[in-house]
Amino acid sequence: MNAAQIAQLAIILAPIAKDIIVEGNKIITTYRENLTQEQINKSLELSKSATWPELDFKP
């Protein structure tokens, strides 16, 4: 993943993530324990409205 892809993914995960750690081209996320429906909806909305770069999850 390049920097733009990591940044976009971090923005989308922000409402539901407890921690977001970037190590090189990897992103490690710990999710919140008590998620509200509103937080989940916000994350989904950010995902739908994002202008995604082409993602490549191949190793």
C-alpha cells in the first residue's frame, strides 16, 4: 500500500478504531470495544463517499 492508500484507509477507520499504527506499508488497527451504531454508520458513510485509489492487498 502506498501513502495515499494508507491515509484513506485510516480516515475511514478513524470512527471505529482505538489505535491505528502504520509500519512501513502495513496498517495495524485495534478497534474500540463499545462501538455505537452511529460510529459504525459514520465509518460506512466515509467509505462510500471516499475517492479510493486503486487498492492492492497482494503481499
